[in-house]
Amino acid sequence: MCADTIAPRGIAESNGAGVSSVVSEPRAPRLYPRRRARRRHSARPERFSLLIVRGDGTRVFRCNVPRANAVAAGIAIAVLGASIAGLVTDYVRGRNMVRQAAAVHRELAEQREVIQSFNRRVVDLRREVGGWREFHARIWAPFGPDAAHGRRDTSVGGGTVASEEAAPTSPIGELDRLTETVMREGESLRALDRIMTRAGKVLAGLPSRWPIRGAVNSEYGNRQDPWTKAPEFHAGLDIQADTGTAVRAPAAGTVVVAGRYAEYGNAVIIDHGQDIKTLYGHLSKFVATPGQTVERGAIIAYSGNTGRSSGPHLHYEILVKGKAVNPRAYLWD
């Protein structure tokens, strides 16, 4: 049996008097309190500190902010920044849209002005073309009511007649009305052209041209006799002309007289058909001969001062069925 017993966690020692005592061995330190300290230090801070310091390191201001408040402030700042960014983007887009809208508005205003100008011009043209009706009526009048056979008649019956200016119409409507008017007047002109073509030979046979150019010294009608001063009837026109001025036929015809002819002296008479004849008196020289066919504008003689004449001139008469008429009724050019 072992005398010595080992005391737990101690060592026996003699103190010299035969009394032994047990000295406790120092215990090893525990590790888990340190683990707890580490856990405390590794835990998330409950507050955030905001320090504002100077350049030399001196603290100026310190503000402690709870962690929850700091997170909320961060989220709020992020949301606010996103909102501001969205607002700025929307503002830029809206500004661009306003600019585009202003440009479109200006373009629409210009187009509206062009359309209104076009509408006014169409209305003016329609009025002008509508005024042609009166001219056509005067042109058709000499040919009688049967001459315009086949023309479309747009007359209608009813209690009232709507005015063309009763209500404004769209540009397309005005253009349609103008087209209709032009087509109608064009049809009338084509019908007139057909009539004029058929009547061309008749009109060409009329003595419508001046036989000579010059001032008219004496008109057709009553006048005072140059020698007796007594009233007399003058059957033609006395046209001033120097001796030797060319006299031209006012229309195509056949020469029936080219020689002395009573008080007219040297005279030429042309038969134009349809019982129409022309007489040229006081001539100095003949070019045409009896029986000769002459065309419009051909030289038939030269003016002079033969016969009963007070000076060089041309006496010009138009006879219809043997009776003198006013030459001005036939002179067109």
C-alpha cells in the first residue's frame, strides 16, 4: 500500500515539524470565456458613428446613429436618388416632346395656311370660269338657239336656288366644283369650235379687213357736200391715204369691175358671194382685172385722187343686195 497518496490537484510538503500540508496546484485557465469575448467582439455594432475631423486630425464633431436608422436613411437616400433620376429623365423626355409638338404645330399651321390659300385660289378660278358663261352666251347668240344643240343643260327646278357662296366647302369640294365647271365650259368651247369650223367659209367671205390703213376723213351717213355745202348722204368711208398706197382685198372674191365708174373715177368692185360686194373708188392704178379671183389680203389697186375727189384718199363701200351699208359693221381688223 502506498503511503503517499496523491491528493488531487496538489503536492504534499513537510514543514520540518512533521506536519505536512497539501499545496494546491494552480489550475489551467479556461478557454470558453475567451470564446464568449470573441463572440461579443464579432457581433454587429448596434450604432454607427459619424466623425467630422479637421485636416490635422483634431476631432470636430461626432454623431452616433443607430444601425436601424442608418439603414433606413440609406434606403431612403437610394429611393430619393432613383426618384430624382426618374424625374430628371421624365423632364428631359417631356421637354423633347414639347419641342417636337411645337415643331409639328408650326408645320400644321403652315400647311393650314397653304390649304386656305389654295382654297381661295380655287374659288377665284371658279368665279372666273363661271364668268365665261356670259361671254359664251353672247358668242352663241348670233347663231340662234339651235346652234348650241347637244350642250348639256344643268338647269333644275325648285322653289329656291342655292347660292354658290352659301356655305364654305373643303378644298377637295372646291376642286371638284372647279373641275366640273371647267369640263362644262370646255364642252361649250368645243361645240363653239365645231360651229366656227362650219361657219369658217362664211366668215372668211365677209369683208372684215380694212382695205387700207389710215384716218377716216368722212364717215358713213349724212354729211355736208364738200363743194355745194348742201346736205347729202355719204354711202361709204373716206379713208385718208397718199397716192400710190396699196389697196388690199378685205375678203376672197371675184373682180367684176376694174375701170372708170361714174363719179368714183377709177374704181374696183369685188363680188364676195352671198350678195355682198365691195367698192373702191378714186384709185390711181389697177392691179386686178375683171373676172380675176383674188384672195383675202391681195393687192388689187393703188389709191389716188380720180373722179369727184378733193384730195388723195380711198372711198370704200360695202353693198348687200345692191344697197350700201355701214362698213364699220363688218370691219374686225
